[in-house]
Amino acid sequence: MENKLSIFLLILCSLILGSCTMSGQNYKEQNDMKKYNELTPLEKAVIIDKGTERPFTGDLLNNKAEGTYICKQCNTPLYTSDSKFDSHCGWPSFDDEIGGAVKRIPDADGRRTEIVCAHCGGHLGHVFMGEGFTAKDTRHCVNSVSMKFVPSQESSLQTAYFASGCFWGTEYYFQKLRGVSQTTVGFMGGHVDNPSYKEVCTGETGHLEVTAIAYDPKVVSYDLLVKYFFETHDFTQTNGQGPDIGSQYLSCIFYQNEEEKAIAQKNIDLLTQKGYKVATMLKPAPTFWKAEDYHQQYYQHNGKQPYCHKYTKIF
Ligand SMILES: [Zn+2]
């Protein structure tokens, strides 16, 4: 915990000093990992080059179906149909975003406020206040081209649970993976209901720091998630992860059925054959307890890199 506190302070200091070098680097790194969807020339012109589609031409403008609007480039859920309203301005309009999904930045024109996907930095459009359209008095004016619509009935997301040390880092890497639509950090495996982070840090609850990964099995398989889990932490470390020492930082796959267990075991066997001494535990998944809000999407919110995880190609 002391480690996390000092890292937190370090991050705070560097933010204040303005040393944060964000989106360009992140974009390149994430693209290198082939996480993003391929874009058409029109999508590139809007999402990367911050262009605007012609008004009244987007295919989501008059969409009234129930569902979720996700980022065209990285599949992050941005808006729900509940927040969509008709502003007659020619572009899809929303009066609220999904928490933390949209980032506001001053537009290059010096007047407007640009909105981008908080995950990949893809251009969405602009946000306007004080127009009085809805009770929230906010209009996210979003290009149809920047989004994809997923109807409610087609959502067939599954959840996987992984522990690989500090959950900030585990979540950071899984958020980058194509097919992962949401991540939540929390605790599993202990004997205390709804524990606080502070309680877990005492080492007396028996809990591990876990990331719950909501993924679309049509895009990414459980097998690939397991391989990525091994490739993003040191699974041979027996006393924690990196500088984080303690039982809450141990490596573990929490499986939910025999199929997941078999896939996890197969990959452990593959690593053993490659000569690795795998310390990762394989346990049936108990209740997942969500951690406090300030732990959720930690690195995404402060724009920094994990200190205890890195990607290494193994498979
Ligand atoms: Zn995105």
C-alpha cells in the first residue's frame, strides 16, 4: 500500500509539473498492439483527423432503438440510448455520456469544446452547454461515423476474472485489448464480504486484487484472454507482483466453469513445457466485490503507465 501511495504522489507531482506526454504515444503503442479496429478512409478522416461528417447524413442520426453506442475505433461503450435525444441539428445528440468514457478538450478553434473517446482519443464531435434541450442542459454532438450501435438484445458479453498483482495494471492492459468492452477492479478469494481496499491491504481478509473483464466472445476468445494475462505480468513471482509484495498481489485465474478451467490449465501446461515455473493459482470463482470508485480505470484517468506490469510476447 505504501508503494501505491508513493506512486500516486509521484503521478500527482508529475501531473502538476505538466510532464505528461499523452495521446500520441499511447495511440502508437496501442496501435502497435493491434488493438484497434481497422478504419475506412471516411472513418479516419473523422476519428483521426478530427473531420466532421455532413449534417443529416449519418446512419445513427434517427436511430431510436435501445442499446449502446460504442467507439468505432476501440469498442469502448460511450453512450446509452437513454441519453439520446432529437436536437434537429443534423448529428446524433446525447445529453450524458457513460461515466468516464468521454474526454473534453478545448477545440483547436479556440471556441468550442471537443469530445474524444477517453480510451483511444478518437474524435467524436463537440459538446455544447446551456442550450436548454433537456434537463441536463448538455448536448454531445457526435458524428455517426465515430460510433457503432449495439442493440440491447445482441449484447452477449461474458466476464472473465484475473488476478495479476496491482489491479490498476491488470486493468490497464486488458482495457487495450480488442473485444474487451468493460473492466472493473475489485477483490475475490477472501472471507470478508464487501471489503474496503484498506482492509484488503492488511493482508487479513484473504482477498486478491482482481480485474473483472467483460468481453465479447465473438471478438476475443477466453483462450486469448488467458494468454494475454500471462503475457502482461510475471507469473513466476511467488510473493506478489513486481515491487508489490503480499498475498493480495498473487497471480490467479478464477475460472467459472470446467471449460475455462481446462483452457487455463492447457496454457499453464504450455508454459511449463517452455521451461517456466508457473506460480499462478487456478481457483473456482467466488463472489467478486467491486473496489472503491477511485480505483476504477485508474491509469486511464491519470494518463500514466503501470509500474508493475508490462507486455512480453510469449505465445
Ligand atoms: Zn475509442
